[in-house]
Amino acid sequence: MIDLKREIRETSQIELPVKDKDEREGYNIYPSFNIGDSTINCGYDSLAKSLVGIPVLKIDGYVGVIFEAVKHQLNEAFSNLDIQAQWINVENALKEEKEIDTLVAPFLGGDDPVFGKLSTLDLIDFFDPSKLEALSKTTGKNPIIFYGTGAALVPVEGVNLFVEVSKNEIQYRSRAGAVLNLGASKSFHPKKMYKRFYFVDWVVLNKHKNALKDRIDFMIDGQRSIEITWMTGDNWRKGIQEYVKNPIRVRPWFEPGAWGGHWIEKHIKGLSEDVINYAWSFELIVPENGVIFESSGYLLEFSFDFLMYHAGSKILGDDFETYQYEFPIRFDFLDTFDGGNLSIQCHPQKQYMKEHFGENITQEETYYILDRKNNAQVYLGFQEGVTPSGFQHALEESVRLNKELDILKYVQAFDAKKHGLYLIPPGTIHGSGTDNLVLEISSTPYIYTFKMYDWLRLDLDGKPRPINIERGMDNLVFERSGESVAKELIASPEILEENKNYILEHLATHSEHLYDVHRYTINTKVNIDTENKTHILSLVEGQKMLIKTSEKSFLFSYAESFIMPAIVGNYTIENLTDKPIKLIKAFIK
């Protein structure tokens, strides 16, 4: 019997509550979309009652689900109903672990501690077809329950249950050694597990989720240690179609880091205070964010990916043909208030990204300075005359001798101006200095940072962070140097419209950015049309605003970010305060 009280997660962050009872003001850490009363249910007992009389169940789910805990609790609920089920773990049909290790090895990047290449595998590749076929021959008078990741692959008719777990919880569980990678028999160091999650497991299982999406009969939120919430597949799919007619705010999550600061903990209520700092807020990094449905107070979270699989064309509109299920823009916060400098870094060129990592788009970043203090700076572009050989030699000597580098001999630093937009196309040397709260606007890929100088500091685990001098040198654009940096890489706002109600400015991005940025300063209200393109918005100044669509009205607070799906069409933003508010809008060019 599994011990459900053992420590299965290593984090100070609290679990998503079953019900959000906190009537907090301002920024909401549990944003949700109401899908009507009595649609979400709570507990294994209620789920068991809904499954009575079904002869075959297939309980599938994402990597990171602790299926033995699901089995134990659901079986107990069945026993209370005098039902004795026959449970079959689909792990028994996996290929031998050595064969799986050989299968995934080409995508793990060898000894590289961070980078691999996106897998081209399918979930069925991890299984022995003959073993799956043998499982399907199971018979008996009692209900038969196939359970585990891949249960839906068993070639037998049955009712499909899918257990979701959020990406942040997967990582908390991996740090505690409580979960495994797909097809593995033991846990590894969390960073090693994350690399395999990112490049293999999540890619493979997202394809599986997409293939299964219309056949899910019950959706279960399995991220909590003990309790579950659940809903029927039909109601879940109906809820998705309603949600995408309205603004979408994902559930943000927050992480400490070596350079992390204290702006987030001072301005965002409800977070754990038992942390060294908060470096990141994953505001809208949709490969790792979930969305929350709410019904009669109950909360159920599932991955944003499912929104794209069910309604991607409604979300992206004209751009769906280009990007398909990859949502192309992300927003996140980098907090260095009373913290440290980010590493001096760059991101890969598009072709390098494709060849080395298998990604279709690369990291095309901008820094929008939401807040700053003291003498905060942004490192951006090279000093005039810096040569590749000279810069590389200085970096390598710093590593070899463990010696501080006078980075300003090589890289320029600019005063960080509040509401300034700093452009970071691929191959640009850059980094945020201390005392900034950066709204990082970027194309979606988010782990491809080549750290070239990291101030000789250690990571939170007491070990040096990986330095990627060689990869960085393969991608750096040394022509972004001297006086051209300020002219080409710092946006100069241009007024497009101005009247008594609002001012619309264009903060033009670089020619290599796939997205553009507008800023609204709103005195009263403004009407905006998506023109069949998705908008990503964030309130960057002002306490609150009201968004009205043809469907409903929504209240958003300072620093909250959200997606306006293309299908919404016309929407209105109203300033609910007596001072002007500022709103950032990013969109595909």
C-alpha cells in the first residue's frame, strides 16, 4: 500500500486549492474561468459512483502522475461501493528499459547538461505491441481497469479517463524523487530529469494528448497530493469552446533563482513567504502553464496545450496555419529587485535552433521595464571594436582562472528606463542588471539561453551554472555594437492615435522579431479589434481595468497578463481609476 502522506514534492509553494476561498484584491494567482454551476466534482468517491457499471476503464495521464496513489484511492472508493476491480498497470507492456534508453538517447544531447533535441517519437514507440495486445485479452467478472501513462493505447474498447498534472508540480515532484521519466525505473538529478521531460516526455505525451482529446470521457486534475477534482469530457470540451471566446489568463507560477529579487514577493499576495527570492513569474509561458476552470467554487486545472488542440484556429486566427499548435508569444517577469545581475547571454539564430534543437522558432526577446530603482541598467550590445577572438579569450580566461571579468570593456550598459523597450533579436549579447522588474516579451521557446558570463556565482544548489561560451560564439552578432546599439535596439515610441480617451503608441520591434508591440495610455476607454489575430496584453501601469467582449466582462489588475483570442473580434478596455493606465499589447506581425 502506498503511503499517501510521504513527501512527494520539494517546494515551498502550496498546492492549488480545491476551492479558492480567498477574496484577494489585485493580482490573482489562481485566475479561473467559470463554466457554470455543478460541472466540476470533487473526490474519488463521487468519481467512483459515476463509473459504476462500466466494464472496462482506461486511466491514462501525463508523466508525473503518481498512478499508484490514484489506484489506491479510487480502489478504496470502489470498495466502499462493494465493487472489486481488477487493476492492470500498463507499465507491464513497456519495452525493456535498455531499449527505451537507446530509443531516447539521440534526443538527450549526450553530456550537455541543458540541451537536447525535440523528440520525433510517438508514445506507442515506448511499448511492445505484443504486450499491449496481451493486456487486451484480460477477462473477468469484475471491472477491468488499465492504468498508467499510455493506458488508452491498450487495444480494447473502454471508457477513457485522463489524469492531468501541471508542469510546475511535475518539477516539484521530480525534485523530491517522487516521479520518473517516461519508461525509466528510477529518478535522476532534477535537472537531468527536466532535460528529458522537455525534449522527450512532454513532446511525446503532447502528441498523445492531441490524439486522445476527443475520446476523453472524464478529465481529472491529479496535481494535489490527496484530493482530485474532475469533470466529464463532454462538459470539459464544451467549457473550452466557451473559454476561447473570452480573454484567457493562464495560471502563473513562480520560481526562485540565483539572481532573483524581491519585487514579486512584495507586490503579489498569496505566495509562499518561505523562499529565498522570486526570480521568475511564468506569466504566459504556455508550454508550461495551465488554465483553471471553476464551477460552484471547485477548481480544475489542465494544460494550455489542450486549448490549442481543441481551438487553436480560434485562438490564433490568421496565424494558425503558420504556427499550428505552437502558441508563438510568451510573457514572463524577471525580478532582480535587490537581487543580482542576470548572466551575460545570447539566444540562438533561427537556423541554429532548427538544426541543433529541432525547434521551429527561436527566442526573439524584448525587455519591457515594468519597474526599476536606483541605478538599474540593461546590458545590451557590444562596445565598439570588440572582436570575436578577443571576447572569447576573455570569457575562457575568466572560467579557467575563476576570475572576474570587466564586462563593460566588452558589453554596453544603458540606464533602464521605466516603460522602456529594449530589443534583443537572436544573437544579441544582453542581460538585465540588478533592481529591474522586466516584463520579458518573446517568441515562445524559453530555455535556450547561452550563458557566457555569470559573475562567478553558484546556483541555488551550490554548484556553478552551465556556461555555454562555444554555443554563444556560434550565434553572436558582433555588428550590434557601438553607437548603432542605442539607435537600433532601444525602441522609440511613435504615436499612432491620440484623442481625449486614449493614446496609442507603436514600440517598433526589430526586423527579426516575429511580433510587434503597441502601448495604450487610456484615460477613459478604447475599442480594439483583433482583426483575426491573437493579442497578448498586460496592464503595466494602473490599478485595474475592465475588459468587455460581446460575451462577458472581466476585471484585470496591475501586472496581470492575458490572451485575447482572435475569434473575439471587437473588445473594449475601460479605465476604472481616476488616473491614466498603460497597457502593452503584443501581436504577430
